[in-house]
Amino acid sequence: MNKEKQYKTYTERMQKIADINNAIAVLGWDKEVNLPVKGARFRSQQVATLSGISHELFVDSEFGDLLEQLNAGNSLDIKQKKNVALSLKDYQRNNKLSKEFVIRRSKIVSESYHAWVTANKQSDFEIFKPSLKKLVDLKLEEAELIGYEEHPYDALLDEFEPGMTTAELETLFIDVREQLVEFVKEIKQQPEINSAFLNQFYQKDKQWDYGIEILKTIGYDFGAGRQDISPHPFTTNFSSEDVRVTTRIDENDFSNMLWSCIHEGGHALYEQGLPSDQYGLPLGAHISLGIHESQSRLWENNVGRSKAFWNHHYPALQALFPEHLGDLSVDAFYAAINKVQANLIRTEADELHYHFHVLIRFEIEKGLLEGSIPFDEVKDIWNAKYKEYLGVDVPNDSKGILQDIHWSHGSFGYFPTYSLGSFYAAQFYNQAEKDIAGLEGKIASGNTSELLDWLRTNIHAHGRFYSSQEICEKVTGEPLNFKYFMDYARKKFGSIYGLK
Amino acid sequence: MNKEKQYKTYTERMQKIADINNAIAVLGWDKEVNLPVKGARFRSQQVATLSGISHELFVDSEFGDLLEQLNAGNSLDIKQKKNVALSLKDYQRNNKLSKEFVIRRSKIVSESYHAWVTANKQSDFEIFKPSLKKLVDLKLEEAELIGYEEHPYDALLDEFEPGMTTAELETLFIDVREQLVEFVKEIKQQPEINSAFLNQFYQKDKQWDYGIEILKTIGYDFGAGRQDISPHPFTTNFSSEDVRVTTRIDENDFSNMLWSCIHEGGHALYEQGLPSDQYGLPLGAHISLGIHESQSRLWENNVGRSKAFWNHHYPALQALFPEHLGDLSVDAFYAAINKVQANLIRTEADELHYHFHVLIRFEIEKGLLEGSIPFDEVKDIWNAKYKEYLGVDVPNDSKGILQDIHWSHGSFGYFPTYSLGSFYAAQFYNQAEKDIAGLEGKIASGNTSELLDWLRTNIHAHGRFYSSQEICEKVTGEPLNFKYFMDYARKKFGSIYGLK
């Protein structure tokens, strides 16, 4: 077979796998948005069947041989080469885990999930502790199978943030501890901002319509997507031409809907911007969870929580909710949506405290894997760290160590990508301000399309051609640097809180 | 392998195929209900990929061997034997069509569909005529491949109504021509019924809520299903525990929503009543399109358009729409929803004229296959038959021979199942009245649950264990007999129209 034919065979196989995975994604979306209660049993079976078929098609050794051959050759163009190299890397990672291990892992994860649900309901960490131990052992085993150079956590990180290392994260989080913790302490000495008006009654239908408007305004294409309601907001896609977001509406908390729309909208803009002619191939996919999160955070925080953005949008919002906002200045609104306040729950954290939650999770995950944190002490350590970094007392396990589902899914090395997202976002946004003349003024006049074009051209259009590290250097001229986030935070919150 | 193991292997394969087919059904439902415009391209590709995988799993010759072996043995119980025998029959039917033929068929169907869309838009049959000729040749070839005893149409019918023959249909439609056409002529000599109030403004949300109520009242389980809006109402299912219906709402035509809810609800009650422990197997599936339609028609017409039903439900409907119905008696409402009036469009036909549409389609399909109707004359013949049976002039092709999509999909032998449904419904309902003491009174007091139980026990619970013919004899003691429909029609419409 000549290279051209081989590449065609490779493409067809990848698209076939993508078709199945996207069908699984439709079933998953439908489960969260539409599924009647009794439908869950057979839906799980249907997803398991499709997952099995997709997995078999990908780990097939003949396909592996094809990838090896294509990768060894020289006749492919640069994009084709990159597709093949990345697919081979994914193939090799997948094939390092035996079928026996994958089945055992899925069994432990399934049991752990149920244990976590019960533990969380009863707010009793003891119920989940044996599962946590099993999960950590499992992840250590997985790390050995995958292989790593310095730290087993590297192997786990690689699944979510290829190329990122534990050592780099440690350096980054030292900055968080030294600079961000101190800065937040300064803020807390300032008078508290009033944000009570955000928790008045905001009528559901009006919130819904406003969310749709905001999505349109940032450039989300409703011709290639839709918004629905689900218990937990998320973004999913079945191609770059069908990218869906969900939100939730709490009539007593306007923030809930507003930030989920902009955040998920940011994720969706990335997916809608991926090249559809690379459907099913690495160059048609997102780079990493950290880069994905950089897109959602950039829209949510750097744009959506900026003064410029609300200078333009606030009058219409006031007109929609005159009873709550009619007499309130845009400055008061802007301060309220940026209020800094320690909170027990990661998903409800403000833009700055957020990273303390991730920092704690990172320290604990690492400690558990290294064996430096004993399982019998992990809960006390969790609580002590919340006291130390956030100054809050954890009242019960459910609001403490059991608050997130991720461990029970077997996801270790996942949380840091949330912080990486914000840090990348700050660095990208800083560059965009340099590249787009008068960006702030443009946003203040309701024009975010140049920013979107910039993101499309510089990031979205490349798919996985560049790694996180490479795209960061290519776009901003240097590796990820926490300085940009700190500069952004100091400037914005220093001004809001009247710090010198 | 012993029989038990073989049967397990058989079951697993069938469930795997069902999982894929049900995933396809989810993608299909989503396409009609949710799909953003740009999502269509990759959605088609995803469905095609899954269909290919499902097809391969079913026509696999090793699986055929397994079916042969299981079918030849003696150690299975009676239900298992039936499952295997039916699967073998399906397998053999499928394997009579070569891969070359299936690909060619799908190509011709796809081209024909596009030709039909254009022809229908321009209301010009000439555009579709070459496709119709190709489709008829294709269906004749298919009939030869499938095999038949008397008439090629038998082979096509068998796909939708296994066991039904052209000869039986001819006998049935002689009755329709002789008895129903005459009866409708009598009705037309009576004064016209006023139904104009059904076309006043009925507010969308109130219609929606009422549709949900009506679905609940007939026993549709919203724990195992949901209702949504789609351009064309339909029922689909992904297991008997997730059976979904759709409706459409026209604010100037209350009937539209009302009858689609009850009709699709009837289909859904059948699917929700199929035994979930036979998921993926013939005994977990419906018998035929005719029996499926008997369930929707029974609820729509025998129950939903009965005096007893509205004696109970009308006061609440009046209270919901007092401006239109407040001063209108239940008798006037009952007459209006049963108004008999010739109409060009099958899908808008009343309960009696409906069968003339099917009769014409049957005569023309048969004539085209036999070659007794030349393609150059088929349109004139269509128009002449509408004049003869319905007394209406066809003003253009779009409202005439191009009105239905089915031929362009390659569906020949499908239309008769619509009439069979009504005829079975009348015969089943007649039996239910004998078996359930005081059924009419029960319905008049809002109780349809005994009727549903009767359908569940006598029909739904068996899956495909009995054929259409067998279930009809088992439940009613005799084969399908048009007399029951005529008796029902004469009694009901004779009374409404004051005939002797």
C-alpha cells in the first residue's frame, strides 16, 4: 500500500472511531438533559457497548502497525505527519494498559462512585476512605504501566495536560502560595463589597433569554449548537458543527446562570473554532484540558468580569431587571461580580480563592501518591489546609474532602488543569491586548469579535498541532509564567478594593 | 458449546446489535427534535457508521451458523425457540440481499429522495418520474431476491406486515370499495357538521399542558418517556423504559396537537408494554407495523374520538378554553371531532376517508409493480381515482401524487399497514368490550386503565411471539375481518349523522 492509501485508511479508521465516540457523546448529553428516570439502565448498557467497540477499533494491533509504518515514512506533509505522530502516541498510551487492568479499573471506579455517593449523602468520609485507598493504589499501578521519568503523578497529569510535569506545577504553586495568598490577605482587610442584590428574585424566563443573548454576543454560533438546562452546566460536542452548552437557573442567584453561560460559551467557542476538515483527527481536536479551560476562563473572567464588558452590557441588563439594578451603578455591579470572599466550595469560589482549592487538592493528591499523607490523616490535613489557606473551618465532610466527584471517577492529576487554565488565560489575554490595538475600547463598545478572531487564528485553528507549551511560546513568546496572572489580579482587584 | 452457552452468545450478540440500533434511534430522535442546522452533515455520517457496524454484526455468517445450530436443536424452552426462529428468519431475509444490492439501493433511494424534494417543491411530477421508475425496478429486483409465492408485492409487504399477502389485501380492499365508499356517500348527503371552532386561536402553552395531561390520562408513563416538539409527530424508543413521543402545535388548529398526542401515545403504550427482559430479542419487539398502528388507532379513534371519553374529559377542556368551548355542548364537540369530509391529503383525512387514500396508493403500487399502470399515465390515474373515490379534483402534483415521502424512501408495501391498523383496532376493541364488563361506562368515568391492562396482557406482553394473524385469532377468535370496522363505523357515524 502506498502512503497516500495508508493515510486514507488511517483517516477512515479515525473518523469511524470519532463517529462512535460522538454518538456516545450524544447519548451522554441526552442523559444529562432529557433522560427519563427509568431510561438509565439500558442507556448505560448502550454506552458501554459503543465504548467497547470504539476501544477495540483503536487498540487493534493492525491499526498500530499502520501507525508505525506511516510514522516511519517521509512522504507525508507536515500536518499529516503530526496527526500520525499524535495518534501513535495515543495508541501507545492506550496499549500500555492491559484489558485486565482496564476492566479492573472500571470495576473499582464504579464501586468507588457508589461509595462516594453514599459517603457524600451521609457526610461521612470513613465510608469513602477504603475506596480512596484502592483508587490511589490503582493510579500508582497505572502510572507504572504508563511510565514516567520523575514522579508517578507525571504519568497521570499527562492524560489531561500532555507534557506538564509535577516539578513545573510545584514551582507554579509556590508562586500561588507566596504571592496570591498574601495578596488575598490584603484584600480581606478592605471593607466587604455588597453583592446582596445578586441574590434577589430574578425570573427564570428572563434569565434564560439573557443567557442566550450573552452567548450570541460573545460569538457562539447557534447554527452549530444549542443551549439547554441540566443539573450541572457542561459543554459537549459531536463535531465542530454541533457544539452544545447547558446551564442551570437559580431564581435566587443570578450569578449561577450568568457565569455558567459565559464559561461554557468560552469552551464552546474553542470547539466551534476547531477545523472541521480535520474531523476525527488530532488536528481537529483540542490541545489539553488546561488550554480548554484557558478559553472558558478568558471569556468568563478576563472578558466577562471586566469593566469594559459591562460598560457596554450593563444598561440593557438594568432595563431587563430594573427592580434590582435600576438604581445601581455599573461600578457597584462590577465590584459585586468580582467580590473576593473565602468559601468552602471550589465550584462557588471567586476568581482568586479558586486557586487555593486547586492548590490544596494538588498537595493532597501528590501526598497520597507519594505516601507522605496517610489515609487516616488525610481528612484532618484537608481541614487544616482550608484553615491555613482560606481561613475557613470545614463543618462537615460533605462540604470538605467529599465535595468533588472527580476522585471517585478515578481522576487524579485533573484538578491542576483548572488553575493552569486561568494562568494561560491571563498570559494569552495580555498578548491579545498587545496584538489588538485598543482591545479594551472595542470590548467597551460591544465588539468582542476581534478577540475571537485572534483566538481562532492563534489557537483554535491549529487543533493539536502545537502542545500546550508550544502554543504558549508561539503565541506569547515565552513559557507559561504566573506573573501574568498576578499582574492581572493586582491591577484589577487592587483597583476594585482600593489598594495602593 | 452447549445450548445454554450458545443461547447466551446469541442473546449477547442480539443485545449488542440492539444497543447500536437504539443509539442510532437516539441520534435520529435528536436530529428531529434538537439538531442545529449545521450539525446535519456529521450526524448523517455518524448514523451511517453505526448502521454499518450493526449490519455487519447481524449478517455475519458465523452468527448465521449459530442461529442454524440453535434452531435445529431441541433443548431450548418455547420462548427461546421462538426468539431463535424469528432471528433466523430475519437473518435469512437480510442475507438474501447482497452487499452490492444494499449499496446500490441506498444510492438510488438517496437520489430519489432529493428528486422528490425538488419535485414536491416545484409541484412537478415529471422531475420525480424517472426516480419512481428506478425505484419500482429496484423493488421488483428486491422482491425476486427475497422470493415470493404469488405476487412480487408479497415480498415487499412481508417487510412491514409479515405473513400478509396481496391476495388478502385485495379481498379487504374490495370490501372498502364496496361498503365504505357507499357508506361515505350516504353521510355526504347529510348536512355538514360545524367544526369551525376547532380552528380558532388555542394558545400554545395551554395546548402543550393539555397534551401532557391527555397522555397521562391514557396511561403513558413519563418516568419511561417524554414528549417534545418536532415538525412531524413520531414515536421512538431506545428500550421499553425510554419511549418518546413528539407532537406539533398549531395555534389555529387544536386538532393537530390533540390527535397526534393520542395517536403517538397509543404507539408509545405498546412500546412501554413490551417485556424489558427480552430487550434486543424478537420477544421484546413489536409484531408488525399493522399491529403497531392498531394500538395508535385504537387509542386515537375507538377511545379518543368516542362519546364516552369526552363525556368525562370535556368539562375540563371547556374550563381550559372557555372562550371557544364554554357555550358548546359535548355533543357538538363530539360531532366536530368526527366530521367526515373529503380531503386531498392523507395525513389530514378523517377516520373514514383515510382508507380511500390507502386504497388508491395500494392500487397504484400494485399496478406499477405489475406493469399494468404505465409511468406516463400514473399521475392521471392518481387524479382520476381521487375524483372517483373521494370526489375531489387534484389541483397540483404536490397535493396529489407527490404528497407523501414514502416512495422516495423506497417504501412500497408500507401504506396498507395504516388501514390494517384501523381494521385490527376495530376488531380488538370489539373483543375488549366483550371481555371488560361495562367498558364504555368505565371510559365515561375516566377509567381507561382496564383497557390498557387488557391490551398489555393480550397483545403487548407477547412481543413477537405471535404473528399478526395469530394474535388476531388468539385474541378475537377469528382472522382479521373487515366487518368489525364497518360495524363500528356504521354505528358511530350513523348516529352522528342521523342515518337510519
